[in-house]
Amino acid sequence: MQHDMSRTLRTAAAVLLLPVMAAACSSRVAEELSATPQPAPGEVVMGQRGALTVIDIDIDRLANATEVAFAELGIAFEEREVEDDGVDIEGNDNGQRVEVEIDRDDDEVLTEVTVSVTRDGVTFNQARSGEILRRILSLAQQ
């Protein structure tokens, strides 16, 4: 009898705590998404996962500048994938994965560029991400 009562109490506690846990999780996701401030055009901002900017430069020009920046910075080029709204470029920087996302929606005026450098998919190298993004911008503006 006592066993059934404790099971009932645990079930009731779980049912009562579920909405609280769900709210906490969605709050954390919203907080993480808003943690990276929206940059002014041409400004490089650092987020939790790397460096970000928005700029009025053509996607192809930014993609070509990315490949040149990779070569100059000693990053081994691995892949260039063209998507509907942009280009994703991947490389290897001495064991660290470099991902550059260049996106521009049809209704947007500016192109968004995000650079992420990670060793293990979890630990992001913000300093290197910023360095790469600044070099890409410098080359694309020439």
C-alpha cells in the first residue's frame, strides 16, 4: 500500500513540475538565441558560437573572399555548398573545424556572415572566428 502511495506522489510531482521544466527550457533557448546582439552593417560581433556580421556585399563575392582568406590563413579548404539562400564553406584549421555561413534571404537588404571555429563541436574559438571573419570582410571589400 505504501509503495502505491509513493508512486502516486512521484507521478503527481512529475505532472506538476513538467510545465515548470518546459518553461525553463524554452526560456533558456530564447536567452541563448538573443545572446548574440544584432550587429550594425559591417560590425563584427562575437556570439557564443563564433563571429557574426551583416553587410551589403554579394554572396559570391563573400564566398570567393572566404576561399582566399582560408588560403592566406593556412586553413585547408574542404567544401563549398551552394544553398537556396546562400553558401556554406567548410575547412580545417589544424584540427579545428571552420564553418562559414553566408546567407541572404530574398527580402533582406544585407548578407549575414557567420564564422564558427570549433575543436570538438562544443568548444568554440571566438578569437579565431573573429580573425577569419575580419579577413573575409577585408578581402571582399577590395
